Amino acid sequence: MPSLKFTKYKITNYNSLLEILWNFLPIFCLCCIAVPSFSLLYSVDDLNCVDYLVKVLGNQWYWTYEYNLLEAGYDYCFSFESRLLREDVLSVVGNGFRLLEVDQRLSLLQDISICFLITSSDVLHSWAIPSLGIKSDGCPGRLNYISCSINRIGVYYGQCSEICGIFHAFMPIVVSVDNM
């Protein structure tokens, strides 16, 4: 029977400085990228530079909006409900989309910093306007917020994108953005 010989390989080309460099150089690059983004992430969530505060309350099956103008120097709050516009009323009015038009639109101003505080009174709702890139869930007992600045004049349509009950498809959102 032939004998098996095991050879020992001697590592002669080991370079400890190179090992340290290719482990710590990517870590250093990631830190250089991460540190400036911390201040950006902090400033996105900063609510001190908001001009208007709009509270959005999801109900079954309509939205309640409240403009809080106390921070802007005015002395009042304005609240209204926004419900689906029925088809017989929509045919009389003549403009708007079926199942997307509401009786009272949320009116906002262009190029103003706005914070939306979103919550719900009964079940999970989702306040979503895809053309503005806004989607946030309204949960009972929890307050979610989104801050944005809309820079185009127009009418933006959205819907509740959470399956919140039998009339889930009948919770449209219409935001009208006007010039200052």
C-alpha cells in the first residue's frame, strides 16, 4: 500500500498591512458617506420650519381636515369634512372624475412648507396621493406626520390605499394647490 504524504504549505506572501487596509478602507468610505447624511435625515424630520400644519383624520368613510393657523400668526383653526361626491351631483356639476371627486377639496398654497399630521378615529386608513409622493397610514391612537412643499399648481387626486372596510374604495382625496 502506498504511503500518503501530506505536504505543508508555507505561506510566504502574507502582508498584514494590506489585510488591514482592505478591511478598514471600505469602513472609512462608508463613514464618509454616512456622516453628512445624518444632518440631512435630521432636517427632514424637523418640524420647526413648517409654515402650515394640516391635521388629517380618517373616519369611516370620509376624511376630516383641520387647518391649524396658530403657528402662522393667525388666531383660529378651521375644520371640515371631505366626502365622496355622489354621481347625481357630479353629473350636475359636470367636472371631476367619478369616484374621485369630493364635496370639499383640501386647498393648499404653492411653495409653502406644510406638515400633515395623519391619524384615524376607527380603523386603519392610508392617506395616499401618488402624484405628490405622499403615503402615510392613519392608525387609531398614533400620530404620523409627513412634511412637504408642493411646487406645482394643480389638482391632485388620491384614495385610501388601506383595506379599511366595505366602502374602502369610496374615500377619495383631492388636494387643490393654488398660487400665493
